[in-house]
Amino acid sequence: MMRRFLLFLTFFLVLCGLISRDTVVRYDTGYPLSLGPDLGGIETRQVFRQEIAEARPDVVLLGDSVLRDSVDAKAFSSLAGIPAHRIAQGGSASAFWYLALKNSIADASPKPETLVIFFRDTMLTSPGLRVTGDYFAVINEFAGEEDTLLVELAYINPMSWLEQAAGRYLPLYGERINLREILETRLKNTLSGAWLDCRGECVQQALDETFAGEKQDAGEADQAIVRAEDYLYRLEELNFERRLEKSFLPEILRIAEEAGIHLVFVRTKTWRYPDLEDEPAALQRYHQDLAAYLEENGAVLIDFSHDPRLARQLYKDGIHMNADGREVFTRLLAAAFLEQVIR
Amino acid sequence: MPPADTVLENPVSFTSVTFIIFFAGLFAVYWLLRRSRWQNLFLLAASFFFYAWVSPWYAVLLAATTAADFYLALGMVRWQNRRKTFLVFSLIMNLGMLGFFKYFNFFSASAAAVLQGIGLAVEPAVVSLALPLGISFYTLKKLSYILDVHSGVMQPVRSLVDYELYVAFFPQVISGPIDRPRQLLPQIQAERRWLPGHFNAAWPLLVMGLFKKLVVADTIKIMVDKIFILTLPGKLLLLCGGLAFTLQVLADFSAYTDISRGLAYLLGFKTSENFRRPYLSLTPTDFWNRWHITLSSWLRDYIFFPLRRALLGRGFASGSAAALILPPILTMLASGLWHGAGWTYILWGLYYGVLIVAYQLLGMGGAWKPKSRLHWLLAWAVMFTWIVLGWILFRSPSVAWLVNDLIHAPLLTSPGEAVAVVVVMTSVIFYSLLMLLPGLLELLPERWRWLESLYLAAALVMVVIYINSTSPDFIYFQF
């Protein structure tokens, strides 16, 4: 039986060696491999800089799909009496917000006076959230080769020492995303290409259309969203002091200060812990620490997380608002903005 | 809505780096201890550390109720005339806990719905407590011990440490196998020595477990979730989702069992097999003899047989309708309810109960054998269809959702759906073939057996390629 194990081990090492060699040659990676993705190759997108140049807003609202569904930028502008522009990138998180500020907003001409970032619970100190998979394509579009801090905080730091060693010295592991993509692209295209003459873009379009968000059952989608956000509530994510130094938050504050942009953070309400008494003590401590840190650094925090005026019927799922919700929240936001920022 | 304390959980999975480090340390210290008394004590501490990592309060609950069962079993022997009282107390405690944590909200919501249906405005009472991890599994282990002691099949153990270890043994506490006390307790009580055979039995199980979980189950799960989240998937896509889930559920659950058994082997224990090629079953009874074997044999021994005996004891003939219909239906209803607190699970159990009765009425009970290869093929095709249809019911978000889809959904809702059907089926076929290969390799003559080692090596290479990164969005890239 031990012979069987030794044979297995030999086969494993040979297969690893062959695939690793092929990978190093195919992707011209060099050895040892560098950790994190290669952000070069495509020009950094400057769409936000152009949008700001055209709209010339005093306030830029930055966030993910929650911002898209919760705030009507035009209504906010008229209610608050300040020209505002909304940058709501679906599926974005702190890595993308950092890039948007660093590569577009801070360099815009004219610069906005205020940047308002919309977040939920621990998003500001979760640098590894929404940076891989489909999200990487978006990150890559807005990042440049010089964004080494992004690679370090979003991709390298979240790895354990074991993962880092494996990623550097085992090409099979370091290039696993590419290898898996090759296999799955073949699986996607082989039979659909042969039988339906549909490959590549055609397959992706068909899948996007079949599984589009509007075809999903609202209740089930809601539960899926809750599950997907579990990451934000892991024990290690709730230690603000430890997460801070590994997050984009200090850098966001520094860049904004250098650019003379006033920062406002808006914590939105979710239905995971709608009432303060439901919130775990560790999350409450996290937010006390976050609030103190932002105050120390001259940023404003507007907290809607337990606002009783935001009722369940204003939401279409656990985090996104419906049309009524958008109207109510925009009004509340404008009022809070006038009171806490303009004042 | 999860309760306030459960969000802080950091579940330890057998496939996480944290667990690998935990097990490596445990393994080294465990075999250094040599004497089984110290090994058991150490293993018990490690098991509770493992469980408490996920939920400290529920670890206290597990330890306390297990200790209560230990003393109740001793009481049964000490005070023979009060055996029944001790048994009833244990049943109330164990089933009460299971009922409270797992079924309270379901029955409360169902009762409220019925009362609302007759015009009474009643709000369901809701218990905001998370389900203690593994409660469905360890409750059955505890019940089999107390029932076996009560019926005199076994004597109670005299060491609390041994009994606590039997219940909380970390490779089994979360998802089984539900080993019987007569299988595991003697091994806990015996001296254990490290033997090369332990390692030889363990490593293929560990490799296959990792492969089935990380490569097959987690990949197919993404497609299954995408299909069953749709409001109205076309019937063909629903069928594909059913086939995909058929693969996912086997890969996922048998992976857990493989890893659990592999870990137990490394600690010197031989634990029970849970799956024996269930999708090659020819009848529903055959299926339940091959699927989740430790659960189905538990249900058979503690529900089916006692029910049947009780009916026969009350004068029902063995061929009577009551003796033929009630035991399988009630046993499978219990099985459905055990799997989850929801109508889809209950109906799934009932579905199998009805199938078992129908097959028995057709003369295709447990002892049935096909007469020819054609019979075999036909029986397999029909049974496999029942299995897939059963899994569609099991995986559906609700009974209403499934009924609505069956009534209103067209075969395909859009031309793009045809492409999605082909893409999902390509993956299902590909990963199914990978799962089937070990069975085919076993048929090869001895001189070709080296191919098994090659297969396992390739499986481990795929595991390395499919390992998730640290963030949760990694696995979603393919769709």
C-alpha cells in the first residue's frame, strides 16, 4: 500500500512540474512569481474625471449599487442646494473607491469640494472585498501599473504566509486562476459551440440574459445578498484597530486631505441588524472606533444604520432601496448633509 | 435573521488552512501521548475546542446534555424499575432541544398560517437563535446510545470522558457519519497504536474528499444556486438544475464523509461508510441502503422496525395495509423532517415513503433482483429519474415555487436559456465523469492499478487549481 502512495506522490510531483513549467512559459511569469495580479496592459480609464469635468459638481457621491438605488443625485442637488454628481459602481467596495479617488477624483479639474462615500458596516476596512473574479476586470480598468499599494492591500495582505509562499514558488497555485479559467472556458464553449454555434461572447451574453438580476426571485436574491455579505461580519473584520492599518481608509483620508477634498462617510442601513440592540457588541465597538477615528481625522460620519424612518417597506431587499425608499432617503440625506456638513 | 451572537462565528471547515494547522498539531501531540486514556482526554479537549471555536455557548450545551445522558444511562442500570422514566427524560431533553432549535420557528409559522387562513390575526412566535451546529447529527448519536442501553442491547460506559468523546468526536460532530455507540465506543475504550494501515486508508479518502468538495461540489453549486434563484426557470433549465444538484449533493456530502473518515483513520479509528454508489440504485429501498447509510440504518432500527413490531404486536398481519404502508411512510416523513424544517423536505420524505410502498406493492421491495441486463437498465433509469425529481423538490426554494414553475414555465423561456442548458449540462457531464472514474478504475486488472494513483494525483492537482482565494467573490468568476 505504501508503494501506491509513493506512486501517487511521484505522479503528483511530475504533473505539478509539467503544468508549472508550461504555465511559466505560457504566461512568461518569471520565477519566483510575483504575487497579486498584473495591473498593466490596459490604459487606466478616466471616465469619472471626464464626468466631473463636464458636471462640475461641488459634491461627488461615491458608492456601490446601494448608492445607485438609494440616492437621486438631481433631487439631492436641489434639496441641498449644491450641485452633486453620483458615481455608483455596482459591486464596488473600498479598493475601487480608493482607485476612483486617487486616479480620477483627486486629479479632476475642477476638483469637487466634498466627496461622500457610502458604505455598509465594515466595508471601509475590508480591502480584499470585491477585488477578484468578475470584479477584477473593473478594478483593472481603473488601476494603473503604479498602483502597487492596491496590489499589496487588496491581494497580498489578505493571503496567509502559506498562501503567499505557495503563490510565489508554486506556479500551479500562483497561476490557478488562469488555469481554471482555461478549463472552464473550454467547458462553456465546447458543446455550445458545436451544437448551437455559440462561443465566447455569445455564451456570456446568453448566461447574463438567462440569469439576469430582474429574473431572480426577490426573496431568494435577498438571502443570497445576506450570505454574500457574511464576509463583512467575520470576527477578524470586526477588529477596527487591526483592520485599519491594512485598509485603504488611511490612504483615502490622506489623498483627500492633500487634494483639499472634504470627506463625508455615510453608513447606510441594512436589514441584517436594523436595530442597535440587535447588533453584536463587536460590531458596535467597531463603529465606535471608526467614528472616533474619522472625527480625529476631520471627516464627517453620517450614520443611518439604525434610523427608524427607513422602514422595511422602503427596501426591495436586505440592502437596496426601492423607488419610494430612494425618495425618502434622498430627502433624509440632504437634510443630514445640510445639518452636519454645510453647517 | 441571524441572532446577535452568531455573526461572530468563524466556522472551521475541514478544507480551511486553519483546520489543517489545527489537525497537524493535534495529530503530533495525540500520537505522542501513547496511552488511550490520555489520548481520549486530549481528543475530547480538542473536540470541544473545535466545536467551541464555532460557538462557545453551544459547546457548553453539548457538554452538559451529553453528561446528562451519561448519568441517565447509568441510572437506568442502577434503578432498573425506573428505566422508562430515565428514558423519557432523555427523550424529552434531546428531542426537545432539537425541536426547539430546529423546528420551533417552522411549526410556529405553519400554525400561524393555518390560523390566519381561518381568519384569526395571529403573529407567529419567533425564536431568534441559531441552530447549534451538528445538533441533528449528535442528537441521533445520543439517542441511539440511550435507546440501546434502555433496551439492554449494550451496557452503559463507565467513563464520562469516553462517552463525551463518542458524541463530540470532532471529525463527526458537525455532519456525521452517525456512528453507533457499539461501533465507536469500543474503539474509544481500546488501546490504539499507530499503524501504517491507518495512513494507507486515510490518504485516498482525504484526496477524494478534497477533490469532491473543492472541485466538484463548490463548482456545481454556483450553477445550481443561479438556477434555483430564478423566479421562473424554463422546465429544461429546471431539469438541468435538478441534475446538477443531484451531482452537487452527492459530491458535497460524500466529500465531508470521506474527509471525516480519513481524519478518523489518522487518529486510529475506523468509522462507518455513508455512501455506496447510491445513484446506481434500482429501487427506493436500495437507494436508502446506499445513501447516507448511517442515517438510514438509524431510522430503520429506531423508527421503522419498532413501528412495524408495534403494529404486528397489535394484531395487524404482516401483509396488511397498515403494516405495509405506515412504517415506511412515517419513517421517511421523519427522514424528511430531519433533513430540514420546511415543507419541501417533509414532502421529499413523503415522496420516498410513497415510492417505497409503491415499489413494494409492485413486488420490487428490498430483496428484488433484476432478471436480465435490460431489466437492470430499465429499473436503474426509472429509479434515477425518481432520484433527480426528488432532488428538484428538495432543492426548490418552496413548494409554491415548484408548483408555479411546473404549471407556468415553458420548456425554454428564451433562446439564451438553451445555451445556458448546454453549458450547465456540459459541466455536469464533465464533473460526473471525473466522479465516475474511480469506480471504473476499480474494474481494471491488477497490472493497470497504477492508473488509480495517477487519477488521485490528477485529482490533487485539480484541488490546488480550484482552491479558493481568501475573499468570497473568487468562486463567482465563472458565471
